[in-house]
Amino acid sequence: MIEVKRVTKFFDAKKVLDDVDALFEKGKVNLIIGKSGSGKTVLLKSLIGLLPVDSGTILFDGREITGPHAKVMKEIRQEMGVVFQGGALFDSLSVLDNVRFPLEIFSRASEEEKRDRALFCLRRVNLNDVEHLYPAELSGGMKKRVAIARAIVLQPRYLFCDEPNSGLDPLTSVVIDNLLSELTHEYGMTTIINTHDMNSVFEIGENIVFIHEGRKEWEGDREALLRSDNPALNEFLFTSKFNRMVKERII
């Protein structure tokens, strides 16, 4: 479980996170949604320690990572898996070496054990016989699955994903969504996904945090989403980009 308490973040004089409170639950797919520029990406980067907050508290299962306690983040990073928007694979490394990379940094296992673990994670994301390939030889969906395999290779307690469906076709997006949901429940991770994909919201969102103009405007599950009377959330749901999808689900 990850707790966010009254977190505020400035960029120069601009307040991009304003007194945000949120609870991300263990063993569930937690989603952060909101318009571009709402602050959701800043919140995600604050959670993984890429951006320090100006005030407030962030706790990982009771362990504070903010303020004078920021040094704890070094320990917690070994318990994290991160899937970046573009996959962030190393072009010069094979698929196997990309997945094995976190083990080279944090694990004291033998080379054979590292190889076996990396191959296991590749199989778990339904990638077989690709370990010798390089990122340039993979499709977009395969790159995302390699990135997910790398993110789970250390058996993390916390999994963070930034727009995991970005650039993917709808069918591949469903595959990635289902995989992330399965892994979350299989390993009991606290999974947090920053997404614009409303299909992901309605299909796998178990706990949803809506950020609007730097503030948390709403939090709940996908069943409660369409019953919300929050004006900002309703406006977000019914923008032209998502209007047809949402209406079809209501009908």
C-alpha cells in the first residue's frame, strides 16, 4: 500500500500538485487519470522518487520517502518495477540482457540463476524464443512486454507504469492491460498506472484517482465512475475523444 498525504509540488512559482491525498491499494490495479497537464505524471514521478515534493508525505507500507526520510528510497527502489512510456529498452542489449539488467545491479545470484530468472519472466509475459533478438527487431507490443518482464524480474512489491498502452493498437492494448492485471493479482503487487486509455479504466481499474488542475478531484472504483456527480470528472469522461466509448458502456 502506498499513501499520499497532502503532497504539494511547485515548478518555480507554478503549483502543479496541490495538497493531494490518495491511497493506492496492495494487490489492486490503481489508475491515475486526468487531462494532459493535470499533474498526474508529476504525481507518478514523485512516487518513484524522480521528483522531490515540496511538502507532504508519501509512505510505502508505512515507510516515509519524503523530506529527511528520502534516503529510504534507495532501499525501496529495489522493491520497485517501472515500465516507462516508451519502454526504455537498451538498443545495444539483447532482449535477454535487457530483462537481466536489474539483476546485474541488485542481485547476488549466479549468472545461470540470473539467466533462468530472465527467461522465466519472458515466458510469463508470453514471449518465447526471443531472448537473442534486439529491440529494433521487436514490434511495439513485444517491446512493452519485454519492459514488463524487466520490471518484474526482481519480484517487486510495487509496479509503476507510465502510459503502458501509448502507441499501441487497441487489440495489443487489451493484451497489455490483461497482462498487467494478471501480474498484479498473481504477485500481490501495489500497481499504479498513469493512463489516458479509457478502455483500461473500465476494464482493469480497481481503484481510480482523478487529478484535475493539480488536485485530487475524485477517487473510487470503475463501477462508481459513471455514477459520479463530480463536474470535472464528468467533463473529462464526456470529452469528444471518449464520448462514444463511454456512451456505449452506459447503454
